[in-house]
Amino acid sequence: MPTAELRSIGSILSLLRADFPETTISKIRFLEGEGLISPERAPSGYRRYSPADVERLRYILRMQRDYYMPLKVIRERLEMLDRGVEPPQVETPDGPAEIVEPVTRDDAEETQHRAIRLTKRELIQTSGLSEASFLELERQQLVMARRGTLHYGREALMICVCYRKLQGYGMDIRHLRVIKQAAEREAGMVEQQLTPARRGTSAAELLQELTQLVIQTHGALMYLVLRR
């Protein structure tokens, strides 16, 4: 490829940050180390990235940001693209605050089928949270692996992503503890409604529905209070 079409890592970082402002040189080098991109090397040893490399990076970063997709799955999709095979269409994952209607049992089963399963390393890399911040979340039991496993799910990923963004507004672990305390109070209120008098409804289904109703009400009241 003509040298004029190749860019340095600093140059492509400027391009990528227009759409992915939290991208860093370390992040790009990590993706290279994972074998997801393979830039050319100049005689001097410096990396040189082609337009195809830039588009590949955009694809990786978009899959991580928009779909919370772990690197293992992204690698599989890239291998399909390299073979000329179109990867399966992906759906934007629903976070708790984005659900409008109460979750039914069928919805819960579908969500479980699409469950995210990340190692600690994948969780840190996918969320963009620093390792130090992650360890503090874990120490405070704000993020935990699934019971009996070493893997983390969708809720852990969302907490890490939200915490990273909250840090940009000057919020720290103390503020997350306040949020957790509020969540614990609301969870206790929901659990109190799971009484024997509601035996006609599946306990799991009732828990899902009540949880989503409380989340939606909480969000609406937050907006109401802040807009006064």
C-alpha cells in the first residue's frame, strides 16, 4: 500500500476519538496484542495503519460500546468477515433503565438466553474502567461475579460502565454506596410483596415485574425532583 495511505497510531487516534472519545493508544495496542488488528510496521519499527485497519478498529469499538460485546465474540465476527461471511445481526442490549413495559416471564427467559458472560479481564476492557476502579468496586461489593463462578454478567458490566461515566462528573465510590443503599431499600420493599397471598403468580415472574415497575417509578421521580 502506498505510504501516503498509511497513518501513525497518533493520527488514527485523532480520527477515532471523533466517534469514540475515550479511545487511547493503550487501548489500540491492547487490541493489536489480542490479534484483532495487524498494522504494518515501517522499517523504523513504528506501526502504520491502513484505512482498512481504521475501519476494523471502528467496528471493534462500536461492538464494545453499543452492544457490550466481549472480545471473544468480536473476534469470531471478524473472522467471519475475513472469510466473506456476513455475521448474524445483533440487537442493542436492553439495560434496566431502558425497559418501558414490565418484563414478562418470556422476556426474562429471552434475556437470560442472551446473557453476557465476561471474565474479569474482559469486563475491565469492555467497560473501559480502570483496573484500580474495578478493584475498588469489587472490594466494596458493588460488583460481584455470579454465584459459584468467576464470570460477570450484564448488571456488573452496566455498573462498571456507569461508574466510569459518573467519574467524569466528579462522582466516586462514596456516591455509588449511596446509590446501593437506596437500591437495597427498594429491593427490601419488593421482597416484602412476595407473600404467600400472591401464590397465584410465579414468584420469578412477580419479582421481575415488581423490580421493573420500581425502577421505572424511581427514574420518573428522579426526573420530577430534579426538574422542580
